[in-house]
Amino acid sequence: MPDKQQLGRTDLYVTPIGLGTNAVGGHNLFQNLNEETGKQLVLTALEHGIDFLDTAYIYGPERSEQLIGGVLKEKGGRDKIVIATKGAHKPVGGEMILDNSPAFLEASVDASLKRLQTDYIDLYYIHFPDENTPKDEAVGALQRLKEAGKIRAIGVSNFTIDQLRDGNKNGYVDVIQSEYSLLSRQAEKDLLPYAKEHGISFIPYFPLASGLLAGKYDRNATFNDIRSNNPLFAGEAFVRNLEKVDQLRGIAKSKNTEVANLVLAWYLTRDEIDALIPGAKKPEQVVANLKTLDVKLSAEEIAVIDSIFRD
């Protein structure tokens, strides 16, 4: 079983490699998802000792939470699993708007509790900031839900540094989730230092930069999905990024590991990052992600990897 890691200053202890579950019932995000495979992803994670599941209302919408709730109900042991979910999306007239109002967040938590078939959520995030709600009021609503026992820890996701400062005026924010990878390092300017200073745990999403940092692609790769609009995958930048990833192959080989595991292990050497939530579409990917925990990096190797991606 993997060793546990405390999430920031919360009373949540998790396996440092969790499971991001947007491919579990996320029919609005991926085409042709098989729900039985989605359930198998969750079961595989649980069977291999992973106890940290990250979902959201918008994965589906609703379906990811429902499937996870069903698996945990069937499997039992809810008290041994840390569930993170998120809310902010509100369907209005056929489209989704963002709402961080206290009333909406309270209703969202209650709806997630029903879908997950549980009476508490371990970590609840405001998924995206809206334009109107003062962020300290939004986080204050989650603090009241925490005091009521409905949630155990408070997260915010996709907040700018100013929104994070506003939301954390009273010191209630426990976790921030935001984009961060060796190829997208903007969080190092402000979010990561703020998290470190305030004892907030930072959880990166897109840590493998949509597969680019997993070493899966070469110059001939073409993309007709969301990646086709991603500047990391365009023209000269794509070629330069592939060259950087190629420099990791030797280090990975010397460690008898894959490039993806090497990269994920590098993130876990950062003080602010307690856990990662890589996604998976196949059960074997869940198991492969766990091999990250076997990778031990020296101070010199950490510095070399850092320098390859510094520009």
C-alpha cells in the first residue's frame, strides 16, 4: 500500500497518487466513454490502494459523481476513501453559467452528497470563479458547510492570485487546484509561493500537458481534438517541447521508469504539492501511474529536470 501524505494542514491523509475521474462518466468531455470501463477505473484504483478520487459536477454533468457513488456503495469502505468534488456550473436555458453565490454552493454540495450517496464530502472545491461573488463570501459559505459537517476541507480551483487572496482573507482555504506542469509554469510566479506561505496544498491539473510530457509523441503526430488549439502543440513550440521531453528519456531509462512517471515524481519533490490526480482511460493506466511512487530523485536530478524546462 502506498504511504499516506497529509494534504496541507487539513486532517486528510491521502495516497500521493490519486485518480482524476473526468473519464468516469464524463460523456460531455470525451466521446464514446464506456461506463463499465469507468467503474473499473475506480475499482482498479481502490484495489491498488489509491484512496484519493477527484471528480466534479461538470464531469457528465453529474454522471461521474453518480458512478463513483455507486461503486463506493457497492464496495463499502467509504470512510477509507477521500473524495474531492467541485461545483460552480449552473445550467440556465440550455447553457452553463458560473455561480459562486453562497446559496448556489450550498445547493451544489447537497446535490453532490446525493449523487455520491454519502453524508460528507472530504474536499469540496469552487470549480471556477464567477464574475460577481466576492470570493471571501463564497469561501465563507463553504466554511459554514464545513462547520455543519457536510465537507471536511475547502478548495478553490482556477482562481487567480487576487481571487485566492480574497477567498483566503479569513484563512479558510485548504487546497488550490490549478494548471501546472513543466511546460506551463506560470503558477510558480504567484500561486505556488502563496500556497507555501499559507500552508495551502497545491494540486496541479494537466501535469502531463495533455500527454506531451508522457513522451508519447513525435514530430509526425497530428491532433484533431482540444490539443489542436493548444500553443504547446503548435509549430516550432511543439518541436522544441519534444526536444525537451527527449532529454528526459535518458534519466527515465537510468531509473528503469517511464518518462511520465519521472515527470510526476518531479512534482512530488515540491514542498507545495502533496498529491497528484492523473487521469486514466484504461485500468492499466491507473496501475502505471502508481509506479511514480517507486521513482526517487536526487537533488542533482531534480535540478537537471528543472533546468531543461526553464526558458
